[in-house]
Amino acid sequence: MAEGDSSTTHGGDPQLTRSAMHDWGPKIDVVGFCFLDLASNYVPPEPLVKWLEAGDKPIYVGFGSLPVQDPAKMTEVIVKALEITGQRGIINKGWGGLGTLAEPKDFVYLLDNCPHDLLFLQCKAVVHHGGAGTTAAGLKAAGDRVHARGVGPLPIPVDQFSLRKLVEAINFMMEPKVKEKAVELAKAMESEDGFNM
């Protein structure tokens, strides 16, 4: 194969990369996210099911494998932001060590692990670290995540993370116009399957 003759398959979503695609040329094919159906073989723990059924849809907060310098402080900020905004929240402990509470809160559920494709359908919004898999699962669930598409707040760099910024981001995600745009994007993504090119 001559130099420059190779093709590239990009496993991102054309709904998110449309503006850049015209610069990429014909040898780059954007096929959509690749999803694993993890929910079909997963039975959620009974305490999680009961907690979800006991109130309004929560906000999911998780940072996956992102290292957090002070997990206790980060958890405290998350809980306080949920309290200020009147939201219920699921905090996924992840690899960063989130989720240590001095005392339990009835509006917070601490989670070790659960497939995003099952959990995000039960949530009204997702606060996360920006990983590709979490972003894809959140968008597919019609959550409120990507600012450029009007479906999420501006990202908050971890070194600028604060109670004020998280409260502002949560309030932004609760705006009806944001949810409307997220649902539109999720519907556009339904027909895409990166595995079936």
C-alpha cells in the first residue's frame, strides 16, 4: 500500500464530529460508537433497585479511572452540590476512591459498579470524567453531556472543580431546553452501530 493510501475507521459519533468531518477526506469513515450490551446479563442489586424506585431520577456522578487527589473532599463537594440543587445522586466510587461519607444521606446512593447502558436510562443526567465509553453511553441514554451540542455544560477541569461550578453545571443540565436537545441527539444516534459498518 502506498503512503497515504490507508483508510481509517473512527469509532466516534458522526452527530458529534460532523463539523470536523469535511476536513478529514474520503478515507476516514466515522461509523458511530461501539456499544457492548452489558445490561442484558446484569441483575442490579436489590438496594439499588429500591433506591431508584423510591424517588425522582437521580444524577449519576462518576469519574471512572480518573485519579482524584482528595477523594473525600471531592465526595463532599458532590454531596453538597446535590443537596443545594435538590437532586438525588448516584456516586460511582470508581478507581478514584469517591464515595466515603461521614454519615449516610438518603438522597445519595454509593455504587461500586453497574453497566452504564442499564444505569443511565434511570438517570436524568450524568456528571463524568469525559471518557469515550461513558460519553457514548450517556449520549445514547439521552443524558445531558456535551456542551458543543447544547446538551451539557462546559467541562470543568479537575484542578478547577469547585462546589460553585458543579452547582452551576447541575442547574444547567436541568434546563428543559438542554434535555430536549439531548433527546434529539440520542434519537439521531439510535440508528448508528459502530460494530456494523
